[in-house]
Amino acid sequence: MSTTALSDLEAQLDTLLHEGQQAITSADSLERLEELRVGYFGKKGQLSKILGGMGRLDAADRPRIGAIANQVKDALQGDLDAKRSALESAAIQAQLESETLDVTMPAVFRPQGRIHPLNGMIDRVLDIFVGLGYTVATGPEMESDYYNFEALNTPPDHPARDMQDTFYLPDGNLLRTHTSSVQIRYMENHKPPIRIVAPGRVYRRDTVDATHAAVFHQVELLAIDEGLTFNDLKGTLKEFLRQIFGEDLEIRFRASYFPFTEPSAEVDVKWKGKWLEVLGCGMVDPNVLKQVGYDPEKYTGFAAGFGVERFAMVLHQIDDIRRVYASDLRFLRQF
């Protein structure tokens, strides 16, 4: 019986070796290879089952079967390792080929975006004033009545409030009607001398038409120092306007009224044969300086403000302000 059992175990080991080699050779993935390894060498694998029959052998025959089993295991393990290396190399090569960039292939054309005419106008204005020594300042678009009106010399009963139709909010705040509120906030936290330019969105309850919008953009400038005069204001604005519209530019100042400047003026430029109003300006009212703790006997200042859309419409000959908000690519591609 021992001879029969010995032959039977030898035959099983030989079958395991040949079938295993064929299965390993045909394995097409690392997952399949791992399944084969567990199937052959796991605790419940085929090799363990075969060796479980060694109890039927004579003691003298067991070393022989053990030696054959080790040879089979070593042979299959070698085949498994070689196949694993081959599959891993193939996977790496496939990944490299899929990720290779052919620099000789024609590029995929992606049209680049362009700067919106309003953003371009704001950038141009800021570049000019920064070049003149001004600092860009910003502030919140939702404001209190104090910063939007009262601190700018416009008390609750002041008739100038009727000049700006305001969006009031349920909590008592409002949407700022100008970026002058930025000037107050800046002065509260900085001592003279100061020179700032404040761009931003503003809101007014205007009827939307070709020249008006409920939401638009303003840029305001403020300079506070000892000894500033109206001539300093005129010189600053003339230099700015000539950089915007060109050197050969006729400019005129007309007396006007704003609650936070005194004296005040509106500025016109002669553009393509016509006088165009482009901005308002004036010397900062002493009451505004007092409101932020500045001594009006020591410091003077000037301020000016204008609408960005107005400048863009003039320079680009845009006939309707609504065009700049319509997101019409046929229009925007011109800039």
C-alpha cells in the first residue's frame, strides 16, 4: 500500500507542476497571478492537500515526497516571480506609452479670453494714479448711513440726499451710492499726508437706459496734506485726463456743488468737437476733515470722482451702456 500511495503522490505532484506552469504562463493579470499563488501555496491550496496524504506513506518514503514537493514549489514559485515581473513591466510600459506627450503633434487651439472694457478702463486709471504716487483703497459695498452720507457732510435732513436715489436695506444699512465712503474709512485709520484712489461698484435707483444703470463703477481720488490748493487739484486732473484722452486736450472747470467739497467743480473735456462732462471734484470741506479728526487749520485736501462706464463709452464710442453688461461675445471681442 505504501508503494501505491507513493506513486500516487508523485503523480499528483507532477500533474500540479505541469498544470501550474501552464496556468502561470497564460495568466494575463497580476490579480490572476495572485489567485494562482493562493491556489497552489495557501493553507488550503493544492500543495497542502497533496502533502496531507503523506500519512499513508512509510516513514522511509516521506523524505522523498517532501523533496519532490519542495522542487515543485520552487519551480512554481520561480515561474510566479518571473511572470509577475513580466506583467509589472508590461503595465509600466503601457502607462508610459499612454502618458507620452508627442511634442510634434499640432496644438489644440484654445482662444484666450480678453479683458472686459470696464476692467481695462479701471486698470488704466489705476496705473495712472499709482504712477502719480496714489495708493489703491477699497471698502464694503454695503454701508451705513454714517459713512455714505453723514460723515461726508450730508446730515439726515440735507437736501443733497435727494441727488442720489439710494437702495436702503431692511437692517438700516444701504448699498453705497459712491466710493466716497472708502475715503472716510481710510482717513479714520491713517494720518496725513494721504493720497488714495478708490475704485468699486456703486448702486443707485436709476431707471436703466442707454446712459444709466442701477449698478455701475466709480473711481474716486483723495489727497490730504499741508498746503494743498485748488491749483494742485487742477494740475492733477489735467495730467490724468491728458493721459486718458491725449495731449492736445481742451479742459474746462465749471462751478458746481457737492456737500463734501467746497469749492466744487465739474470738469468737461472737448472730445471730437464736443464738450463732455467727465467728472466732479473740489476741495475737501473742513467739516469732513473734522469728522475724521483732522485739523482743518493745518490740513487741506482735494477729491474727485467719475464713472468708469462714462469714460469707457467715450473712449470706445459705445452708444449704449447696457452693451457692457450683456455678455455678448460679438461686442466683447472688439476689445
